Amino acid sequence: MNVLALARGPLRRRFDAWWQARSPRADSVLLTQRNVYILPTRGGILFCCTLGVLLLASINYQLNLGYVLTFLLTGSGVVSMHMTHNTLRGLTLHLRPLAPAFAGETALLEIVLSNPKGTRYGIGMGLRLNDREAKSLSFTDVPAGGQAVLHLGFVPAVRGRHALPTVTAETRFPLGLFRAWAVWRPATQLLVYPQPERPASPLPPPRSVPGGSLRSRTSSSGEFEGIRLYRRGDPLKAVAWKRSAQAMASSGELVSRDSSTQSQQQLWLDWQLVGSGDVEARLSRLTAWVLEADRRDAVWGLSLPGHEIDIGQGDAHRQQGLQALALWNA
């Protein structure tokens, strides 16, 4: 048994190297006769055995109707084999751009199946995780000359930039006697942010800027002050849109950022302020702080050992901070 295991390892590695050479990574793939494989299912093998028994019985007992039934079923099986293979052949699979995900949460792959010919039925797609065959498949039909979209999800365990798992497409249409499948390796890499701390620790206090007193502090509700009611003539970029959405629901008025107040305070999410703990726990807390500061529409900066993101705000600033946390290495 150990000898077989030792022999299987090098053979498996050689097969994987050969297969990967035949299937380079790409975000779009056309399924052709070269990359669509087909084998009989268990039902197909049983069907072939039944045909053999029918043929032997027909020869032994000289049953003309037995010959007719045997060859009729054989022809049906051959036609089924071609239909199963043709269900995948000619399809184009394309991966749409991926949104970053948080570690421990589901990342979604959006795959578009394009069909230039007749309607395709019963196409299933799944993900190979840890080199294991996909267990649960999502099925769809693709209309003639049209497209269908499938969403496949998996849960990334750790932060960083990761290659996507291998995608498998298969069908057993129409009779389930044969299984045709194709294997696809997308080229896009997934950016995985650290898992946010739950429940999140309170944000650190803002820092005073030298040359002026800290005129704006956090309110008793925990929200950052430094905003005022909208005044005629305020530029649109000065409007605190997230806070305005909350204010509109209660008072029906817009609010603007008070630049005079903002100039006196800086909220820094600093590595030195997250307390003790391992690296991932610290990054998890900083991630939660970034999300909370963005939710409050605060102006903030991020300080990591060897890397610093200057004061700013907005969606692009939030993504910059989360990306720095995802890719940071001690």
C-alpha cells in the first residue's frame, strides 16, 4: 500500500504538469473538442452491459425482434453520446471582474456562458477546492444565440491576493448515460481583505494638529462632529453625503463638512494603537476601524510599519486602506 502511494505521488504530479500545460490560465475559454472530455456514467456502463446481454440472448435464441431492440437501443446510446458532448462544445465561458472579499466571507464568481448555436440544456458548473472534484453544482440552460449567467461562491480563509479555484463545467444531458466535462483555470486573482473584528473596538481619539487646538471631538453618540447645516454656496464636494442621508430622514436638510474644524483634527488609525495580539488580530481591528471611519464619513489616515496612507476619505480612500491591510507583510 505504501509503495502504491509513493508511486502515485510522482505520477499525479506529472499528470498535473501535463494538464496545466494544456490548460493555461485565462479569463475566457472556448470549449472545443480539444478540452471537452466524455466518459460513460455508472448508468451508461450498466446500459452497455444490458445491451451485451440482449445481443447474446438474441443470438442464442435467434430473436429477430431482439436484434431490432438491441440495435435500436445502441443507436439511441450513440446519439446520446454525441448530444452530451455537443452540449458543451462551442460554448464560451467568461469571468466578469471580481469584487474584493473579506476573509471568512463568501466570494462570488460571476460566469457568463455564451452560446452561438442551439439551446443547451442541463449545464452544471462548480468549483474544485483543495484539488477535490466539485460536489455541488449550479445548473442552467443557455438559450440559442444568447447568454446565461451563473454565480459560484467559495469562502477564502486568509487575506492576500489568491489565485481562483479551478472551475468545472459538466453535463449529462439528455439521458444521463455519459458525462461530458471541461476544466477551466481563470487567470484573475482575488484580493481578500482581513476579516473585520467583531464586535469592533471603539475608534481611537483624533489627534490635534500643531498650531491649533482641537475644536472638534466625538459626540456622546460616538459620531464625529465637524459638520454643520448646508449653506447656500457650499461646494458639492463639501457635502457630507452619508451624514446628509441620515439627516434628510430626520430633519430633511443637507449637512456640510466644517473645513475650519477638519483642519484642527486628524484621525489616525495607527498600528501602535491596536494593542497587543498577533499580526492578524491587529489587522482585523484596523480593518474594522477603516470600515467604521468610512461609515461615519470621517477624514482618516492609516499608519502601518513601513507603510502610511495620508489623510483622506471616500470610497477610493477606503479601498486603498483595505488593500494595504490585505497585502501588508511584517
